[in-house]
Amino acid sequence: MPKWDRRRKIHFVFPDGTEMAEEYDIKSSELVLRKWRRRATLGVKESKWEFEVGEDLLARNVDSEGLLESAANPIFARKDTLSSYQWRIRNLPYSIETYNVTVEPENRTITVRTTNKKYFKKISIPDMDRVQFPLQQSALSIAHANNTLIVTYKKPKEILQMEKEIQEEFKKLKASKDGDVDCTPS
């Protein structure tokens, strides 16, 4: 079975025109992808998807985009597990002692910096912002392997319970096949 067949895809359209698409692994119920698309501005056909969880796997073409960043630059991506939020920053070759990762509760962010001042990143957790839960340093951990820094933030019990309830609601939804879209004629 191909990888994309093992995913449950859910697409939301909110009253203001904003769209959210989520993909869950069918076996583990893990969130694999969450992306948002805001309503396009006047004169623009369609706005681009903004990835909150997961990453855009489409190959980019230098002919159509002009300049591209170096493949050696750090690549930042969020990949959640059932019990934690997780960010992977690839192409960071420094030892784990070089990284200083802290929670800034007043800004509601996690800050990643290196002691050699080669990398700096502020990470927000939109899921925690939506429910206004405070961030705590004790829920944060880091690991480093294969030139990848892994920043993990343990989900609070309330978030875990909320996600469990959401999963139960998703299981009640009637699945449609590709192209089986409700279309209201004008």
C-alpha cells in the first residue's frame, strides 16, 4: 500500500474562506500534515499553502523560482508525535553542548540559539496559542543526531484529551472518495 493511501485526509473551509487541511496516519492516528491557506487577496488566483506540521515535499525548480537557498542551509520542519510537539532542524553540524534551547513564557515561544552565534530561531506552538496554555521549560527536551537537532515539547494532558476527542469526532465522519466532493450549483 503506497504511503499516501495510509492517510486520512480532512479538509476544512471556515466561514471567512480560510482553509485547513490535515492528514493523519490511519494506523497510529498521528498528525502527519497540517496546512493553512488564507483567502486570496483581490487579483490573486490562489494563495499558497502555509505548512504548520509536516513539510512541502514538492521539488522546486530553479528555472521557475529564480534563486534558491543553499541545500546546506538549516531546514526547519515540525513533526508531531502522539505525546509531543517535535521540530527537526536539519543541517546543524554542531555538538549538542553548542545549543541553548529555552522557553520564553512572556513571548510564548521556544528559542533555539547556538553559543557560537551561527544559528538562532524562535519557535511558536500555534496549538498552544489557540488554547492559551502557558509554555513550561520542564516540558522541553533536545537531542542531536546525524546533523539534526530535535526539539521536543511534551503536550499537556488537556491537549492530549482534546486531541483524543477530536479523533473520535473524525472517526464519525463519513469518508468520501477522491472527486466525491459536494458541489452546490449556483
